[in-house]
Amino acid sequence: MFYTKNLLSYVLILPLIGAFSLVIIPASNRNLLRLVALNFSCLTFVLSIVLWIFFNKSIGTFQFVNKFFWIPILNLNFTIGVDGISLFFILLTTLLIPICLLASWDSIQINLKIFLISFLVMEFFLIGVFCILDVLIFYIFFESVLIPMYLMIGIYGSRERKIRAGYFFFLYTLLGSVLMLLSILYIYHQVGSTDYEVLLTFSFSALEQRLMWFSFFASFATKVPMVPVHLWLPEAHVEAPTSGSVILAGVLLKLGTYGFIRFSFPLFPEACFYFTPFVYAMSVVGIIYTSFTAIRQTDFKRIIAYTSVAHMNLVMVGLFSFNVIGLEGAILQSLSHGFVASALFLLIGVVYDRHHTRMVKYYGGLVHVMPIYITIFLFFTMANIGLPGTGSFIGEFLILTGSFKANTTITFFSATGMVIGGCYSLWLFNRIAYGNLKIQYFNEFLDLNKREFLTFLPLILGTFVMGLYPEIFLESIHFSVNMLIESMYF
């Protein structure tokens, strides 16, 4: 059982070993760099699948727990473990990284070595965020993710505004986290430890909870992102390379919602109930405002970026329903959004690699010349709307069912986002797929090649499986969510 006990440690450390392996390979050997990075990321994914296989679905406590002494004299330790909530966020991360590397196989021409090292280091930090059971170490990893992502936007962005977008991304997300660090220092001063399981046994006063909840909220809401601290996201998406946008939409937006589930809810339950109307108001404004904003965009990536904001604000409605159905729906919707938004950004990347523009007005009639591409585009457009049979339908249905029990008015306004979502999704698909080919702009069209099709295959399967048989995911999530709800109410 030694191997299974340390399985999570292997999953965490493997991307870092891969990054150090890339350091010693000459930058001129591009094929070897790509193969080593891809093999390490694939091996990490396989190990995370093994982690899921050995995961005990009948208990809600943390499993594969390992504790490493960091600064024993200050009672600061590096503790890792997974429950049913964090397990699938790790799986999502380890799935998307090899897909990103495959998607950027030929498109990155400069500084390939730095690009690949950045991706593997980012995978290490992301897996760490989802498995660390110490609030101070969580904060360190939570903020460290910004560094490789900043390099991704600043170095490999496609336009001149990439430096500005990088600063936007870095400053927006970092400034919100300064308050969170102050609260963590206060927690350490009060409790004498930042260990998560120790903090669960400690009860803060109502005033302490509200002040600390708000400081955590400032950091997590920026990562979600919620209106009005969402402006960095469309800018970062537009300037980032395709693989950067995929990891940004697929995983980085989940850091905020995961932070609420893991820390805000169990540590500050009274404050969570107190601020629920405030969160509901922000979420509903975010859903409706960004959905309407998406309709009037002319850039492919901006449209999908604004739809991501709308979907993640719907997840917030599910989280703050404070019942099992709403919370499970929010987690499933987060995972489904990871599949669907990632696939949509990959679809944008395919035509951008061929024609070097993301303006919708230059495209039209692609159904005549790129049938496989358009078929996949149609599938993920339907998934984005929440068509039955896709994971998004299950997530949205559970969220609206859970929130209906908590607040019917909020459920009504949240559901309008699904209606508007149909408008922008179908209108975008119609403009891309149908009509006449605009041969005055492009005269050469190539459908998906084998490598590109391979990047979409796991996302299609994941979306289908989640839509047709969600119990595979729910049976692992259920007991952990039940324990979370119990810790909040009792």
C-alpha cells in the first residue's frame, strides 16, 4: 500500500520533474523537448486516473494524505490530500495540459523551451492548489500560478497589446489576494496553525468571520471572475495563445469557485449566509450583463470569454444555494465548463492557425469546406447552450433545482442567462458555418488533421459521459459535499 499512499505525491511532483528534465535538453532539439513534455504530462494524467481508481467513494474525508514538515518550529507543515471535490479538479488539470501541448505542437516558433517549462510548472502549481490542506501553502501556490500564466500571455501573445493584457491579468488577480494574505496571518496569530483540519475545529466570532470572508472573497471573486472585477479576463483571453486560453478557461477560472468551497464555506459559514444576498446580486448581474455583452462582440475569443464569465457566475449561484443538489451541480458545471470552453478555444485556435485572424466577419460557409470542424463546433455549441445529453445540461439543471429551493427569484433571473446563451451561441455558429464562403479573404481551406482531431476526442467523450451518466462523477463527489454541508449547518 506504500505506492497508493504516496500516489498523490507522485501526481504532484511528476510535472516538476518533467520541467527540470526540459532544462537540461538543448533548446535547438525541438522535437525532443515536445516529446518529453508531452510524455510527462500524459504520465501525470495516467497517474491521476489511477488516483481516481483507488479513491474510496464511500467516505467523505481526505484520502492519500501526506504531511511534510516545512518549518516545524512555527508549526507550519506541507500537507496534501484529496476528497471527492478536489479529485476531479486535479483530473481536469492533468487532462487539459497534454491537450494544450498537442494543440500548440506546431504553432509555437519562439522560445519553445520556456513555453513547455512554463506549462509543466503551471501544472505543478495547479495540482498543488487542489490538494494542499494548509491555507498558507495554498495561498503560495494559488498566487504562484500567476507567474507562468503571465509569461504565457506576455511572451506568446498574438498582438501588441499582450504586455498590457499580462499586466491586467497579474495586477487584478494579485491585488485581490493581498487582503487574503492579511487574513491568513490573522488566522495564524489566533489559532497558532494554518493547517486546514486544525482550522475546521476552531470557531471564529461573527465579526471575524465577516471581515475574513470578505478578504477571501476579494481574491476568489477576481479569479471566478465576478462583475465588476472581470475586465482582465476578455483582455487576457484575446492576447493569450490558444493553449494559454484553454488552460485559463479550463482550470484557472475554477480556482475561485474551488477556494469558496474549500475555505470560505467551512471556515466562515455564518458570514457565507450573511453575504448570500450580496453574492446572488453580483452573480445575476454577471450572468445577464456578460451574456448580452457576448452578443455584440466581433472577436471570436471575446465572445467565448464573456460566455465563460456568465457560466462561472451561474456556478456561484449553485454554490450559494447551500444544499447538496446546488453544490453538486456547481461542481459538475465547473467540470463541464472546463471541457466545453476549452474545446471552443481550441476550435478558435484551429482557424486562427490557418488564417491568422479571429474577427468573425471574415468567416462564413465553413460547413462546405470543413465538415469535420463544423460538426465538432456544432456539438460544443449545443453543449455550451446546455442541450440534454451533455454535461452542461446536468450541471445547469442541478444548479437551478438547488437554487430554486433557496431563492426562486434568483433562479428565474439565472435561467434567463440560458435563454440569452442560446442567442449568442447559435448566432455565432450560424455566422461561421452557413452562408457563402468569403473567398475575397481566404482561398484555401483545410479541415482538421489527425493531431487536431485527437485534441478534441477526450473533450467530446468527457462531455458525453458527463451528460449521459453523471453518476460516475456524482458518486465520488456526494459524500464530500454532504460533509461540507454538515460542517456549515452544525
